[in-house]
Amino acid sequence: FGSSQLPPVRFLPCRAAASHSSGMAAQQYTAPTSQRAAVGEEEAIDGYNSSAESQTDSSEDFPVNEKDGALGGVMARLRRGNVGLEILCGITVALALVPEAVAFALSAGLTPSIGLHSAWVIAFVTAILGGRPAMICGATGSIAVLLGDTVSGKGPEYVFVAVVLMGVIEIILGLLRVGSLVVLIPTPVMIGFCNGLALVIGLAQFSNFHDIHKIKAAEAAAGLVAGANVEVAHRRLGSFDAFTKGKPFIQGQEAVFAGIITAIGFFVCLFLPKLTKKVPSALVAIVVATAFEWLVARMMFGGKGTPLVGDIAELHGSLPNIAWLDSDYTMPPLNFETFREVLPLSITMAAVGLLESLMTLNLIDEITDTKGNTMRECIGQGVANMICGVLGGMGGCAMIGQSMINVNSGARQRVSSATAGICLLLIVMAFYQGINCIPVSGLVGVMFNVVFHTFEWRSLKLMLLAALPLSMREKFFSDSRSRQKIRRADALVILVVTLVTLFTDLATAVAVGMVLACFMFAFDSATQVTVDTRLTVDAATGKTVKYYDVHGILFFGSCTHFLSLFDEKNDPEDVRLVFDAGYIVDYSAIEALNKLGERYGAYKKRVTLQELKPQSASIVQKSSGLLVKELAVSLVEEEVLPAEREHLNVEHFDLADHHAEHHHEEEDEHKDELTAHGV
């Protein structure tokens, strides 16, 4: 992600140092003198301390004097980081938040002020209470697309109640540590998520090239309030809406200048970090794009210029008010009926918001080589959304685009996130007139840079190599490149998640990807269970014993294959299953072992389970009352667990008839042998 180079000198945080040096206390850890000198040089050159790269979200990572208290910890973190860079990054992000917050609010059928106030409230509160420093949260498109039906059917008042309930749900999920489940998301799903989200962000930018003046004129002729689109409240936000809704695009000289300004913003963001990192490249891009707009497009060529932020929705300074005290809204009563109506929307918003936030948190963890706190992030976002709903906001979550701008510009601390929220509030209150003068095309160029660094370009090569047969890979690619192939199932997951993200929403895409990945894993693992056999003679009894060394996982998908590996008829009376390299993981595995025991029992033979791993032994012990009497378990000592198996109804299994049937078969075989010998 991004072109920022890692500082050549890095030293471990105190907590990591303490874990590697048992004799050194965390608070007493210091880098060697030569290292500290090198770090000082890097600060002078790159403009930030390399230790910020290794920052984690804990005061324990900094040598803080306990006598200074919490304030001392905060000051120590500020001294260790580059506050100037953090503030500049926050200002840059605040500028990029403005057009998106306005656009998302309009997409949901709400006023621009609701989107802007939602953005700064969520950004500031999560910066203080969230679990991921430098991650930017605000009003997002993934939440906005869920609000249209409620806004048009019940009004924005029910949205505010739903956002408050959404915050409560997120806090509960955080306390239950549901956020830790994000580690179960497979890499192909994560890559598909990045690709799909990058395409959605990129395609959404083309709506900024619509001819605002013609659209407002058409709305005025139709009797609509300028900036309000009735149709948008009845639909979900689509990736291709910029091209399919019939809105006119800018043309002629205006379109040419818009393209030039977009290119300026994109290339400044792309190449400036290769020259210097003293200032955020996105901020420089916005300044250069604004200068070109007013000095060249408007003054030198005397044209009307390109669309500005003020053309989309002119900002006015105002503070948010508590929705229940605002005369502009008629809030519904806070009773069971109201909560029942908004509960499905609240659950959906909480799921989508936390999913996008935790995946963004995971991405930033990878980029910064640090670890965020998923539980704290869930709770922090819950509190932020509760406050947002009370103040009449639309809710929100993490914003991967702005988070990438912030992180790639060098931000690593909460200062940048808090600055973004404060600056956005100042913009709304005092400096909105200056923001109204920024060309939207310059912000589009910044967002295209985000798209460029968010999209996993290497995934195209991986999917291509996975689709080609070996002969074509060897023919068209080098030997090393042809061996960079992943499973076709993984390539399919990447493609499916990307496409589903484009045509539906993030939550659906990740859910489909997870289901597909789990199905592929279960299908492939079904045949991975194997057994090795060996015959020995028991020294105590002198009888032959056959051992089956089980390898692999015995679960619902592998039970059928597992049962086909045994020879019940020809095996000796004493059969032992050794699970030293095998695992028993679910109830289906217990049922498979019961079936195996009954098959051997029909021939008057017994099966013993040996050398179970702790997890497998725990499962077997807890379900010991379900095991058949023909199945013995050897844990600490030989122990037979007598229990009559309760068969499933679908099996229609009569154990007595089964034994009688085998008894008759043995009698018939005995008679045939006697007949063959003439008896």
C-alpha cells in the first residue's frame, strides 16, 4: 500500500524488548546510543520518528514515569511521535472527508449537514475511544446504502433511533469479543474485499463529473429542492449509478480542465512521497489542484472552471442539536414498537459497520506492523454511533480510503484521527467558505490514488496463472513465474468476492466469500484423512492386534471416506485406532466412530481408541455416554465405556436385526463349507 519507504532504523517497543530480554524492564528499555543517533538523523530527513512505525496502542510501549499519571503517558506518546506531521495528515483527511460525507448523505436522502456532523462526531470519538490509532472513521457509503428505504418510508427520525440502537449492538458485540473472529477471514476473501472496495471507490468518483448546474436546473423545473434527489431515497447505492442514471456529464473545456486537475491530484499523490515525506502528499495535491483551478482554468482562460465543493452542496456553519430537542424533527416514542421496527436495520448496520471496520483495522495492522485492539474498536464505534444518533446523525464506521490517505502520509497516532474530526468541525463552523472553493476534481485525484494503492494488483497475476494449465504457464512465463500459482478455488473466491462487492454490498460479499471458502476447504479436506496399518502380536495374550494410525481431521466432511478405509471382515478381533496424528472435532466424527464400532461388533470384534490428543480426548470424554459398547477408549488406562447407541431416526437401524443378519450369514457360510467337504 503506497510508496512510503520504511525508515532504515527501527527499534522494538518496550513491551517487545521486555519479552526478548527477561532481565530488562519495559520502562527501562532504551536503544543503543548509535541507534538513537541514527534515529535522530532520520527524523531530520524524513520528518518523523521511525519508532512510530512500531507503535502499538498502549502506554506500556513508551517509557512513561508512573508518577506522571495518564497525562504523562499522553505527553510521552506525543513527544515520541511527530505531532506536526500527525496534524497535517489530519487536516488532509478532513479535506477529503467533506465531499464524501456530503455525497453519502445525499445518497441516503438526507441533508449534507447530517453527513458532515456524523463524520466529525464519529471521527473524533473513535479517535479517542477506538482500538486502532491512525484509522479514520466517519459517514460511509456502506452504511448510507442501507438507509434509503427507512428515510423514504418512515423519515430520518427513525434513522436516528436505528443509529442509537446500532451503537448499543456494537458495544454488546465488543464486550462479547466478536471482533476477534476477524482472524478467521481467509486471505482470498481479504484480497477480494480490497479489490471490490477499490473498484467501488473508483467508480463512485465519476459521479463528481456530473454537470451540477444542469442537474439543479432540471430539479428546479421539476419543483424539487436543489440538491435533493427523490429517486435516490428509494434505491440502494450502486457502483455504476454514475453511468446508469442518465445524469449529464460536464463537456468541452470544463471536462478537459477537470481531467487535468484530476491527473494533477493523482500524480502529485503518487510521486511526491518519492521526493519528500515532510508534508502529506494528498494535502499538496489539493493545494496544487486548487491553485490550477483558480489561476489557470478560471483566470487565464476566463472560463467558469470545474465543479467545486460548493456546487455540490454549499456548506453553512452550524452546531448539531439533540434530535429529541430539535423542532425540525418529530421523534417517535422510545417504546417496544419503535425498537422492533428499527431492529433489523440496526443489526444490519452494526454487522456491516463492524465488518468493514475490523477488516480495515487488519489492513492497517499489516501496513504499520502493529496490532490494534478489536474489542476496544467495537466498543468505541458503538459509543460513537450512539452519540451520533442522539445528535441526529446517520451513523458510520471505518473509512478505508481516508485511512489509507492517513497511514500512507505517515500518520501513526491518534492525533491525526482526532485532528481530522476537529478540523472537520471547524470547516463546518468557520472555514466552510474556503472548502467551497476547492475543485472536486482535485479530491477525485486523491481518491484515485487511494484506489491505486488499495487494489491488489498482484491478484490479477495470481488469478491468471491459476486459470492457465501448466503447459501454457511454462510456455508464456519464466520458470520462477510459472510456479507462482495458487489453487483455482482460491482464485475463484477472489473473483467472486470482488464481483459481489460491486453488485451488492460489502457484508454480502464477505459472507459469500466465507461460505465459498469454507465449502472449498471442507470439500478438499474430506479426502485428506488417511490411515497406516500394521500388525503386531500382543506379548501378554499372544493374539494378533491390528493398528490403524489415523492421519488428518475426522469431521462431517471426511466421515464417509474414513469409514471406507477399514476391513471389518478380515481384521483380527483386536483393532486399535491410534489418533496420535489425527483429530476428532465434531459430533459427526463421534457418529462415524460409533458406526465403525458397530460394524466390527457385528463380527464379534472390538475397537479401541488410543493416544487421543487433548482436544479430541475432551470431545470423546464429554460424549462418552453416546459411544457404543463395541468401542473402547484408552486415555489414562484401558476403559470400556458401555453405552447403547441412540441411532438417528433417518438410519432406521435395528441393532438386534443387524446382529441376527450377520449370524445367519455366518451359519450359511458354515453350511456351504460343510457341503463343499461332503458332510
